[in-house]
Amino acid sequence: MRALLLAAGLGTRLQPLTNFLPKCLVPINGRPLLDYWIENLLAQGVDEILINTHYRATLVADYIDQSSWDRRVVLVHEEHLLGTAGTALANRDFFRNEPFLIAHADNLTRFDCAEFIDAHRRRPVDAALTMMLFETGDPRSCGIVDLDEKGLVQAFHEKVENPPGNLANAAVYIVEPSVVGFMAALGKSEIDFSTEIIPHFVGRISTFLNSAYHRDIGTIKSWTDAQQDFGMPPALPQNARAWEKLIASVGSDLPELMANLTIK
């Protein structure tokens, strides 16, 4: 299986960190999110990964080029953002008309990818994709789902005042080629997965519950909270050196900034 990691976001809510780094390279306890994602996927059933870039793309390219992942990761630069589904459509040949995983690389999650892939293979016959779920402590800030007895999504409630539960969309999916076919049928290049793809497939979305850990690293508070509650494993030596080199290249102010933000 191949995977798409979406890494082109501007990360404005993570300023001032993203004044220096793209959101996907923001570190958790000294290790960038992107490195953690790549290691987990490649170790658990994913063969190759496509990563889209936009903001501070040269930093992502430099990091991957110096890392141990360079032979199994392909970067594609978007001068103009295509949206979370538009990127998948524009690069459909990479996925070889096979099921593939798509995830937002600015989230922090711990899950068994092989188990996720197996759950997709065992999905109800009429399901076109599998959505990862997690139990959130703040349902009003998330997209909450209603499920039927088969675990299929029957309704989706995006950041509503009185959500009907706490099972939230983790923005990690495994999709069938038919989903990309639907994207193509829309006849446009810029497509959003959440607002244009998910609503169409309600009733045909299988689910997988991640009961280990999931956090959207979207704000400084969520970033600092993750420093406390996520046991980030150490990076491979080559990747640790690549990270140290990247940090040195962006200037001496960043380490002090990260230390001050963590203390606050």
C-alpha cells in the first residue's frame, strides 16, 4: 500500500513556531512530526509515501534529502494549494489504481497501521473508504460521527454546539480507487476531502477506532500539551543528524523560542 501525507498547510495558528518551520516539521520532544509519521507508516505496511509541500517547502525537501527516508518518499510541490482531495486526484498515478492511505501530517497519533489496513480489508462490502476515529474530550471542536450497527458513518456533525457523542474523525483514511474516480468526476482541480468527498460517501464509510493516542497539533497549547503527554520515541541517528542540521539552518532564535513556549 502507498500513502499520501498532506503537509502543505500554512499553520497560522502555530505561530510563532511556523514563522520558522512548516507545520509538518514542528517537533514534539525534539523530533519533527513528519519523521514520526514516515517511520510508523513504513514500518507497518506502507511501501512508499507521497508528501505534498507548499509553505517553506525547501526545508521539507532538505530534511527528507538528508534523512534515511529519501528512497521511499516522493515530494510533490504545490505552487497553488489543491485542497486535501485535489492533491490525491492530481497524483492519482502514484497510487496505481489501488487502495491508499491519506493522512494529515500535522496531527500526532499512535496507532497500529497494519491493524488499520486489515480493518479496511474486512470492511462491509459496500464501503468505499475507512475513516479512523478517536474519542475526543472536546466534541464541539471536532467532526463527530453517528454510526450504525456495522460501524458505517450515517451522519457527520462538524464542530456543532451540541454534538451527539464523542467519536471524532481523526482525518486519517484508507480509500478505494472508486473515491478517486468520484473526485475526477467533479471536473475540477481544487477539492476538499471533508466538505466535498465525505458527505457524498456517508453510508459507505467504514470506521476504525484508534484507542491509543490522537491529537491535532493545531495550536501552541496543543503543541505544548503534547510535549507533556506523548512519549515520542527517539529518531534514527541519521534522521536526528538531519534534524539538527535543519534547526541550525533556520537560525539560533528557534531553540530558545521552543524552550520558552514549552515553559509557558
